[in-house]
Amino acid sequence: MTPLSSRIETVLAYGVALLIGAALVLTTFPPDVLLPRAGGPWAPQGDAAQHAIAQRYFIGDAWRWPPLQAANLLAPEGVNIAFVDGIPLLALILKAMRPILPEGFHGIGLWYGIAWLMQPVAAVWCLRGAGEKRLLPAIAISIAALAMPSFINRFGHAALTGHFTLLLGLGLYLRLARAPSVGLWLAAVLACIGTLLVHPYLAAMVLALLGAVPLTLLLRGDRRWFGAGLGVVACAGAVGGTMAVFGYLGAAGDGGYGQFAMNLLSPVWPHHSGVLPGLVEREVDATGRGGWEGYNWLGFGLLVGLVAVLLLSWRDAWRAVRRHAGLALVLLGLTLLAVSFRVGLGGAVVLDLGPAPAFLEQFRASGRFFWPVGLTLLVGTIALLARLRPAWLGMLAVLAVALLQFIDAGPNRSSIRDWAQARQPWTVDAPALRRLLAEADRVTILPTWPCVPQPDTLGDHARQLQILSLAAERPVPANTMYVARWRGERPRCDDAGATAAPLAVGELRIILPGAREAALATMPDVANRCAPVGDLLACRITPR
């Protein structure tokens, strides 16, 4: 192949990947999801609402230190948007662009578009790092990467759809294990920092993939392993330094490593399979947590491809494993981490190793750590099948894997499309609350998040998210918010003082059903200052 034809094929490979990604973005996500505005007639739901609230408050606030602090959310202390999964990497860019953005814009929907656009591009880049640079395998992996079930099924959590960062990490490993250089390690450092600012779980996985470089070189007897080790130290140092500067350090979550683990059957458990519909009704689970976080069905196409590799190319596969022994060991470690200390097989825990080390408690959703394993299997399968002889057999094999994988992912694509196109009505009186919030200097919502009793039979958690979604459109300083991690002790219920305090000028106090009884009993002048707004009480002194 001449240099010119090679460049043309490279452009075509990436161009087709972009077109495939763009086509799925445009057919999956409506424009008002990708590019939202304030004043919408429908209510954001669940985790997506939480993430959008965080970004809106951050974008609408002044620049502060640490850089990710949003002072008006959980006012007056504020909150680091990394602790509410606000995708800091994108939020920082949007904040810099605030003067030209529409009112109330946030980038959570936009991130889905970015992730789906980047997934096939990063997959092609990764495959080229494995030495396969032809057009048809690039098309195959573009389609198959967008049909990985664990990628599609993360649609409830925007940041965690960033699986393209894992493909970038794997592609860096492949290049560094072949020809390490200072330039590539600088790229690896930037990739680690960027991935951390998407989500810490993804950053931990990328660091693990890069950590395989010196291990692989060492096992090959390559003296460059020491320099590669220094490169990994630089990546880890950059991540630690970024965490310190951006205020990540000192945060804790709920703990519970292993509660959301991967079941041993999960990679071959065909939940939401389009080729094997109805074979299983739900995720496989042995921990009593539903199995969603451990959902790692590899897809029918990939499983067929793996069988084909074992039958037709097992010698090449074994040589690849030996050549990348460090990566194989890291992926084994990630699999064990995903399975956790309570090993589930089907509906039973077959091995319980007792309490995990304290540092693992940060990784409650351990089932996620299998994602790099699945993506590596995909890249390796396409690369090995593409080398089959005669050449037409290899091309036919990779296209068959891609087609089967795409068909199998049909139910998952339908799920995310239905989710993106759902239009849930407000359960609060949005027009009335928007008018009240427009005249308020701050909003106090009672009960606060820690004080909503469990089970939440009154739906006050959902009402809080809707009120905060409305308040975030300006944004109006608010006193409460659900956060995934926090500094110091877990937030405790302490609403008595706030409920009994006199109203301040400019304050809008919204009493949810769960706090109505306490407010009527202890709030000064409640009869004169409060008026019903649907199921809520809205209290204030006078309009500003």
C-alpha cells in the first residue's frame, strides 16, 4: 500500500466511524435532550436530573476555588460538582462559554451525544494500535463498539457512558507496549486527567490499563519497562495532583464494596438480547441488589467471535496473550475486582471472603470494573479474525460479528431511545413555582434530602429534584441536594432549626408533604406566610 492510499484509508476509517456515530446520535437523542433550555414543559428524571442540576448551578456561578465548587447549591457551603457527577470536564468548558449559551443550558444531554460519537472513533484508534488498519475491520469495530451492551445500558448515568475513555486508554497501552515515547506518555498523562474529570471510576480503569505497560515490557524482558514504570508514576501523580487541586480528596461515600458486584454468569447472561429474546427476564443477581451495576452481557456477536477465534485462530490468540501478558494479568485483576469478595454464581453466593480492605470501600459498584475487559475482548477478537486467511474469510468474519452484535443490541438501543424520548410531566406546579422562584433570592426546601424518611412513600425525593430543577434554571441558591460523596461525616437530618426559624426577606421556603406537620406546628406565622401550591406549601414574606 502506498503512503497516499494508506492516508486515504485512514481518513475513510475515521470518517466512517464518525458517520456511524452521528447517525446513531441523531436517531437516538432528540434535539431538546442534546441542547436543552430553561422553561421546558417536561420534568427531568432520576440521576439525569441530579447531574443537570449540578451543571446548571456550576455554569451559572462565578469562578471559585477549588475550581469545581458551586457555591449556590447546598448553600452557603456549596458543593463540588464532581460529587454529584456533573462531568467536570465538560462543565468547565461550558462555564467558559457561558456568555454565548442559552439561558439554563447544561451539557448532560450533550455528553450522551459526545460519548456516542466518540465511541466508534476511539474503537478505530484502538484497533489501529493493535496493528489492524484496513477499512472493513474499522467499520466492523465501529458498529460493534456502539453495540456493547454495558455501554448502551449506562444511559441513566451520563458520565459513565464515557467508555471511549477506556478505548483511548487501551489504545495508548497498545502503542506504548510497542514503542514507548515521551510524547505518548504525555498523551497518557492528559488522558488520565481528562478521564478523572469525567468520572473517577473510569480514571481508575484507565490507570490500570496504563499500568499494564511496564508489566508487559518486564515480562517480555524489555529493558524499557523501568522508563514505562516512571510513565505510570507520572500518570498516577497527575491524577493525584488534579484531585488535590480540584477538591476531590477527603471525600467519602456510602461504602459497601461488593454490594453491586458482577455475577460470574453476567458476561454470558443474555439479558436484553435481540438474538435470544426472552431467554432470561432480568439481570442475574446473587447479592439482592438487582444486578444492574454488574450487567456485563458481552453480546451475541462478540461471543460468536470469541468462539470463532478459539476454533480458527487459537494459536494466534495464545501468542497475543503471551505477548501482552501484563495486560492479561491486569484484566484478570479487574475481573476479580468486579466479582468482589462475595462471589455470585447465578442466584447464589458461592464464595464469601469476608470484609474487604478499607480502601476498596470506595468502589461500591465494583461490577463496573469489567468494562475494560469486555472492550479488550472486542478489540482482540476483531483484530484476530481480520487476519484469517484467505483474506475474504477474515473480512466476512469481522462483518458478521459486527452485524450480530448490532442486532443483539436492538433491545438496549430501544431502551435508551425510549428513555431519551420520554416526556414525564411535572408532578409539581412548575409555572407557579417558576414565578415564585423568579422573585426569590434563595430557596429553602424542607425536608432536606437526609430528612426524607425511608421508604419515601410521599415521593418527596422526586419533588425535591423537580423543585431543584426549576431553581437551577436561574439558578436560585438552594439549601439541599443529594450528593454521591461528601467530606467528613455523612449528612445527618437536622431540619428542626430551619423549620422553626422566621422567614428571611427574599427567602422562598417550600414545604413538602413530609415536612408539613412540623412546619404547621413550629414555623412562625405559618398561616399568614404560606399558601398551597399543589401538594406543597410556598412561604415568603413579600415579593422582592
